Amino acid sequence: RTKARAKGQAKPQAILHLLLSSGGGPVQVTRMVASLCPDSDPSAGRKSFDMALMRLRKQFEPDEIVILADGALQLASQSVWTDVAAFVAVTQQIEAGSPADLTRLKLIRKPLIEQLFNLYRHPFLEGFDDPWSLSTRDKLKARFLRSIERLAELATATNDQPMALMLYERGIEAEPLAENLYRGLMACYEARGEFADALRVYRRCRDMLSICLSMPPSAATEAMMQRIYKLSAR
């Protein structure tokens, strides 16, 4: 009975995942049917979708939280908060910042960083391998890494090296193969005159790329390492 109940909830859960993947919707029903029932004919697929939607709505109170209108499904934006939509809004605010507005950005940077870290604590729907989860997971991670790099660059521009160091480390923690973040971290240590630490970061990058991808660092990373090595030997 438990297995049957779990099986019966698989498609309602998949509908919810699709809605969350889009920040609450709207998502075209035809896309949902094709995703949920790829091997069914359109009529049978739609019946299966309707049944799954009915089960999903029963999980909410009131059931108007899940809205079907004009051939699309969405969550009621006035009643439902999603971390995906909030995360996208924060990253858009970070990416919109201009270097010419550094004073304002410096004042709001700390709250933005706190929001960013609170909203991205782990990959999206970690442990689920449905195609829409994987696609959204990759897109949200890319947003997180771009925001990390942007904030680190702003921290460097305002001479806040400790903040920049922390940001680059958090970015590398989320994506250990992000070579550009290793270079940013190396540059921070170089600016502080901490050449040995910069070279240790290079070795971390080199070892990770070798272990995971069987490839060496890029020419840009190697050139930075050579420059820092020469500085350390003076």
C-alpha cells in the first residue's frame, strides 16, 4: 500500500517540480503532458495529467493555489512564495549593478550576499534526476556562480579583499571546476602579496582539473601562475 501511494504521488510531485523549476509558472500544459507522459498518446497523456493535477491540488489548502488557465498551469503568485523566483530576483539585482555605481553597491552588497547564500544553500532539487530538474539545476548554479564572481569583483574594486576571498572560496565550493574563480582567488592573494597562498590555489585548481577532467589548467591560469611565481622569487 505504501508503494502504491508513493507511485500515485510521483506525477503530482513531478508537476510541482516543473512549476518550481519555472519559478511558479506559467508552464504550458502541452509541455507538462509531453514531459510527464512521453510514451502516451495525447489523449491518454492528458487524462493522466488531469488525474495528477487533481491529486496535487488536494495537497494544498485552498486548492486555488494551483491555477489552470489559458492552457497553462501556475502557482498563485499572491499566495505562494518560491525560493527559485526569489533567487532569480536577487541575482538579477546583482548582475544589474554598474561599476559606476560602486558607492551604492558597497552599501547594499552585504544584504545581497546574505540573501544569495540563504537562497542557494544546495543545488536545486538535489537527488532528483528528471530532465527539468537537471536543466534548472544547471541554470541556477550558473546564476549563482555569475553573482559570486560579480560580487567578488565589486569587493576587489572597493579594496575589500577579505570579502572577495570569501566569495571566491564559496564559489569554488559550489563548483570545484570553475577555473575563472580560482584565477580570481589567485589575483586576490597576489594583490595582498601572499604569493605562496596564490600558488597553493593554483595547485588546487591543477589537481582538481587533472583528477576530474584529465586536463591541465588553461593558458590564462598558467600565465598567472608564472607571473606570481616570478614575484615570489624576488
